[in-house]
Amino acid sequence: MSHAADAIDRWRVKPGGEVDLARVDPRATGGAPGDKDATKAASAKLRDELADLQNRLWAEDRRALLVVLQAMDAGGKDGTIRSVFAGVNPQGCSVTSFKVPSEEELDHDFLWRIHHAVPRRGEIGIFNRSHYEDVLVVRVHELVPEDAWKARYAVIRDFESGLAAAGTRIVKLFLHISRDEQAERFRERLADPAKRWKFRKGDLEERARWDDYQAAYRDALAKTSTDDAPWFVIPGDRNWYRDWAVLNVLVETLKDMDPRFPEPEEGLEGLTVT
């Protein structure tokens, strides 16, 4: 295992382990190559690596990578997608944002709309929120009985295990911000006309349920982090560190997958183009 691959274990949730988010510092910068500027420079190199690895994955066309992003409101999911995936080829990358389920989606099981969005072979698929809303929001707002959402942990593990067996590598990232940082980001949204559209009055109601969401995330991370589909808790208060950490996880995951360019068509030797 490379030094970088070993280093990403600092953020990995071990299967079967306990999760105490209160002990994870959202402002941590452990392992960073230096200060903010140095880390941003390192991230630029990692973006180049990610683009190269994605190109190979696309060309190979045998496996896929699914990246699940979860966070509290204003946790940085959109910013992570813009920054981390800035250099990848759009035709080999898809982003799906899961909002409140539609009537049609509610008429099916909770994974129906998720399965429709998993990446095809050769793609990197990014979920901005995901099937985990069905053990988070649903739990906090008591939208289904407790025995119903508790049963979903096993259903999710089986679902992800099936995807992995079919050739989809899964990386799940919880962008962990502090309550104070969320408040600051909300204030920035309210003050900036270019960001105010993102703010909803309901955001404050959700913020009042902070402790309930932290408990829901704690259980979801602990009960669904597996070897096939590990969770990583990424300190998210400092965007420059968050991006660097996420890039490390993705680059090392793709390196481990080791996608290869396919063999060229036979008979190309000696051909000339005029």
C-alpha cells in the first residue's frame, strides 16, 4: 500500500466500528502537505491525476465509480463537485441530485430512483445526496416508523454489495462541518445576492434539528461502512483542505482499481495516414 493510500485511512470509517462525530474536528488539517497555498497546489496536481485516471476508466469501459456525497445543509456538496471534478471529461461523468421524492418515486421502493441513476460502465457517477436520505431525513422527521428505517440499513448494504459485485466501486463521503461554520455559511448566503437563492426558511428549521441529524449520521455511517462501500468522514470547515482530502480518496481509489486502456485493434502496425 502506498503512503497516500495508507494516509486516507485517517478519514475511513472502519466496518463494524463506532462513530463519534463529536470527536472529529471539522477544522482539522491533518496530513496536509503544508499551508493553504501549498495544499491548493497539491490539489491541482491531484486533479490532473484524477483526469488521467478517469480517462482510462472511460476508455476501459468495464467498471464504474460511484461517489456518494452527504453533508448537513451548507456542508459543501456543490462546492466539492465544482472544485474536485473541474478537470474531468464531462462525457464520462454524471451528477445526480436527489431532492424530495416525486409522487411516482414514492409509489416505488426507496431504492427505485437510486438504481436508475447509478453510473454506467466507464463512468464516474456522483450523487449529491443519495439513498441515505431515507435513513436521515426520514428518521429525523419521523416520516416512516422506526422499524421501517432501521430495516433499511441492511437493504442498503445489500444494494451496495450488489453494485460492487457488478463492477461498480463505491466511495461515500460525509463532509463534516461544525454548527458554527454552518451558521456562518447561512449568513453569507443571506448577505450575498448571488447566493441568496440557495437559502430557504426551512433551512433554519432543519438547523434546529442539528443534534438529531448528527445522531442519524452517526448510526448511518457506523452501520453501512463496509469493505465494498466505505464511508470517509472529511473535515469540511476549510474548503481547501476538504477538496484536497476528497481528491486523495478518489485518486487512491482509482489507482487501486487500476483502469487500463484497451488493446488497440489488430493490424495497425505499419499503417500511414495520408
